[in-house]
Amino acid sequence: YPPGYDMLLGILNQASTSTAWTLKFFNALIISLSTVFFYFFAKEFFGNRNKALFATFALAAVPAYLSHFIWAHALAIALFPQTMYSLEMIKHERKWWAVAGVCFAAILLAHPTHAIKLTGLVLIYVGVKAISNLAFDRKSLPQWLRRNLAYFGAVAFGIFLSLFWWGVKWK
């Protein structure tokens, strides 16, 4: 089982003598921060503050959005908005590929089955982004590849980082 959630809560358990309090408080904090990062992603994605606020409110209003569960999948899903935000920021500054790669690796190290599902979503996003860049810009293939290399590099970097743990497990 990936060590991300266990390691994080093991370190945070030093903040209190009560393990139950640590689990409840930091799980609520992780989920709360994920809604904040979802707002930043939605604002960047939609390009509109009001649409982002509505989307964030809709997400926070969903009763089942991880508020009652203290499981490792909460961390994997909570890391998804950070990954998507950093992928979205690549269009402004290409250096964000490293941040996106680290966030994506964190997803891959948080939960095995949710990592597969969220990897599919990230790959769909990167694929649609690459296809839309090709369809709407009408640039030559080398220019298109240079423009989208940061997106593909972020995914590859995340997979590479996660292989430090998964590679040993599969060996």
C-alpha cells in the first residue's frame, strides 16, 4: 500500500497526544485546503472568478465530498486540484511542470486505486489540451511539440518520481 497518507499522518501525529484528534483534524484540514485549491484551479481554468466561486461552492456543497471519511483516498482526491492547478499554470510559466510532476507523484503515492483513476483524468486533460492546441493554433508539429512538452514532461516526471517507491514494490 502506498506510504503517502500513513507517513503524512504519522508525522502530524506529533502535534497531539490523541491519535483520534490528529486523524479528524488533519483530515478535515486536508479536505478544506483541497476546496481552496479547487477554487484556484477553477479560476484559472474558466478564466472567470464568479464561475470559479460557483464551482467551488457546488463542490463544497456535495455532502459526500470526503468530509466523513478518514481514509487514504481522501488525500489522493485532495491532491487532484493542486495537480490540475499546476498543470493549468504551465500555460503562463513553463517552470510549473516540476510542481505538477511532484503533485502528480504525490497522488500516485497516496492510494493505489484512486491513483489509477486520477491518472486517467490527468492523461485525458493533457491529451485534450494537446489536441486543442494543435486544432486551434494550426502550428507546425515541432512548434506544437515544444509548446506541449511541459505537460507531457510533468506527467512523465510524476511517474518517474513515484517509481522510487512503486519500482521497488514491483521488483
